[in-house]
Amino acid sequence: MIKKIALATIAVVTMTLPLAYAGETSSDTVGMTHLNGADLKSLTDARVSLIKTALQLTPDQQQYWPAVEQAIREKATNRQARWQRLADLRDSGPIEALRGRNPVELLQARADALSQRGADLKKIADAWEPLYKTLSRDQKKRMAFVTVVSARAMRNTIERRLDTEDEDE
């Protein structure tokens, strides 16, 4: 019981870190777009640690973990690069960012970004597959819990961003 409470506490704290950071940024910014490399690394380290701790991998399962961790870290790095590109566009202002731009190039850039996100998700799914097959029923339940907490944190972050955008208008 104490382990479950500890894991739940760790999950909530770790998954709400982006929200806390978003609340510290100024009202004219979009929360997590200003995470620097060190912040992103700390957040990713915490998430990786949370997942690994929650799963309590057996020695036989440990062999599958490096591929999962690498895929998580690559996705985080690619996400940071996307955020930086968006921040650069936002800093120049919406009208200035679009002025003189070819709309077809914008669509192609968006398609490339979506393809990258899809490739990142595919890489994570492929890395998880062999490990997931070895997880016990309890490990799968813990993984589901961490996933739900993470999804809620993302939803809350999106809602917070939309609220901030509404306030700015």
C-alpha cells in the first residue's frame, strides 16, 4: 500500500512539473515553449525515472529498457526543437511570421513536423513492444496508471494554454 501511495505521489509531482513551470512564465508566453535544454533534460530524467520505478522491472526485463529510454529521450529532444521553432515564429509576431511566406511551404513544414511526431511515436511503440509483452499484470496496471496521470497532465496543460490565449485576446 505504501509503495502505491509513493508511486502515486511521484507520478502526480512529476507530471505536474510542466504545469508549475507554465505558471511561472509571463502571461505573454506559452508555458512550456520556454523550457531550456537543462529544464527539458531534468523533466525527461524525472519521467524516465518515474516510469522505470513504477514498473519495477525484473532482471530479465532490464534488457529491453535501454531502447525504451532512448526512444523517450529522442522524442523529448525532437519536441524541444519543435517548441523552439514555434517560439521563434511567435517572437516575430503572427503577421510578420506569415508575411512573405509561401502558404504551400507552410503546409509542407507542418506535414514534416507531423511526420516527425509520427515517427517518434512509432519508435516509442516499437521500443515498448518487446518489454510490454514481458510485463506482469501488476506492471501493466502501474503502466496504465502512469499513462493516465500523464494524459491528464497534458490535457490540463493544453486547457491552461487555451485559457491563457483567451485572456490575451
